[in-house]
Amino acid sequence: MKTIIIASHITPPQSLLTPVPQHQQPAHFAQRLRRWGGVAVALALLSAVWAQAEPDRENPRHHFTPPGAREITIFDQNLYVGAEFTPILTLDPTDPNYVRNLLGSVAQVYQAIVASDFPRRAQALAREIVETQPDLVTLQEVSLIRTQVPGDLLLGGTTPATDVQLDYLAILLANLNRHGLHYVAVAIVTNLDMELPMPTANPAVFADVRLTDHDVILARADLPPGQLRVSNPRAGNFQTALPLPSLGSTIPRGWCAVDVTTRGRTFCVINAHPEENTAAPIQAAQAQELLVGPAHTTLPVILAGDFNSDANGHDGTTTYDLLRHSFTDTWSVVHPRNPGLTWGHDPLLADPSVAFIWRLDLVLFRGSQFQAVDMWRMSPQFQATPPLWPSDHAGVLARLRIR
């Protein structure tokens, strides 16, 4: 399902407001009102925070079992769109200067996304994937950014922008191909699809900028015949979604899944990205939809993604506990005393003093056929100038044996 939310009128000012990924500046908790949340939800600041540790990268490729062993490796990574959306979310639609402020704020956010330099970040991420060569890669916040110049939103037009400026999936795959490693997208879900106006260098010309969010599963396409087969791709958006009453709309989030067969064993792999922890009841309802929907199968299941629910219990959500009733957490099995924090870099990816505070990125499994072998946190600092990291999330690499 694809939902396109387009701002189309100048008057009244409220009609120019479209849902945007929700961001806040640090402190950390406010910072989590980021990317795809639609409303600012005020919650208490957390009192207990784990100390951040360095990513666990002991050359995981050295731990791989010999070819022929029944094993599956999964690399999970939230790509991070690259900006906080506070400048847009904090606008007052009743302000007489709302339209002018909106145009400036959209331009500010767009410039921040460009400055986050995903092409450079993708190079670093591709090197990690090439080093570890996982069988599957589960990705969240796989952004597609398109523009239309001149735009038509301020004139009441509804033509979607189609000129591609940044295609995060294509950029990552191209980097992998340059290293001689070939992956294909085997399952994709489209979540938020929004479009807003912004100014250009010519004061008489306005552009429209469109942001489309996807979650994606990649699979190796260069393995020997029969070693890794995928089938039955499927995807969906959660029926429960964060409401935007002022627009009569919601923020779509979703999941995608595929069946995987390797060396005579078949199982289901699901990639999911539930709502922010600032809307905990909605997030929990989406997790329940996962359990009674795509995860309701007789096949063994691997469930990976950015679940926006701290596995260490410090963000006030119940989603992790709900999932743990049915699934085993790979990290908890192999690192029972390590908090394994995976989220918390600053929005500009520029400040090493901003520590991770939550473990949101998980690889869970259900089925006696699976045995957790090891798991690593990835995505270390890769250069001396911003962006310092590939994402505001650490990636995680899980290795499971299939019995």
C-alpha cells in the first residue's frame, strides 16, 4: 500500500502541513521524536542510562563456520534519512508567516539530509557488508528523495515529484556491486510518502520535495545454485498507525517478509520498523499485528529490524517484552551481560561525546531449528570529519546455526 500525502494549498495555512518524520534535538529522549512520528508526545526523561560501549567488531568473518555448514547470517541496519524534522514540526500553523516559515524549514531539513552525505555513508556500510558477507540484509529508513522544479504544490497542484535526487537503495547496491558482491532486493514495503514545497535559488521559482520511506530485505545473488533460495515475498502496512487529526491522516509503518531455503531448511524472515517509543501503545499494537499476521506461520521465523523499543527496558515501552514471549533474542543469548546499545548518535553524526542509550535493533528467532552462535554490533566511526558514522544506529550482524 502506498500513501501519498501532499500539501496542496496556501490558504488556510494548515492545509500546507503534511506529516513529516519527527525529530527533536538532544536531550536524547526528545531526539527520539524523530523521522516518522507525527505528533510530539511529552514523556518523562529517563533516569537510568546504560554506558555506551564500542561496537563489537572482532572481525566477525573470522568466526564463520566452513562452507557447507547449515548457517544463516543476517545484517540489520537502519540507514537514517539524515536529518531531524524539528524545524517543520515546531511551526505554528496559526502564525501569519506560517507559509514563509514552512518554506524555509523544508529547505533547512532538505539541506541537512543532503549534508548527511548518504553516498559517503553508504560506502562505509558497503565495506562492512563486503567484509562480513551476510546472507541477508534487513534495512529500515531506506529513503527515496525526489524533487519537482518548478513545483506545483503552492499553486494547488497534485502532480507527484519524480526527479530522483537520492535513492538510498540504489546507492547502496551500486557500492556493493563495485566491490564484486551482488545483492538483490527480495522484499520491499512502502511506508510514508510525503511531499512539501521549498524555495529555490530563484525567488520566483519554488520546488516540491518528496520523501518516500521503505523497509527492504536484501539477499545474496552470487551464491552457488541452491545454497540460498527465496520465495513468497510479501509486505504490508500496520492497520494501527499514529493519527494526525489535523490532516485526517496517519503515519504509515510496515513490514516485509520472505521465505528462505538454505541447505534443505526453509524458514521465514521478517523485517519490521514499528512506531516510535513516543507512541508506545501504537507501537505495541503494531507488534501484536506482527505476531498475529506475518509471524503467524508454521515455519521457523527470524524477525529483524529497528523495533524502537529498548531491550534493556529504559524507554517505557512494552514491545520488546511482548515479542520476547514468542521469540528468542540472539543478543541476549550470546551476550547476556552486555547491554548492546545501538542507538543515540547525534542528528548531525558529528559528536563522539553523544553516547548510545538504547538497544533498539534486534534479530529475534522462533523455532528449535535455530541456535544462536554469535552477534556483533557494527557501524563504527569511519572517518575523522562528519558524518562520522554510517547511521545514527549501529548495525547488528547475527549468526544462527540451522539444525
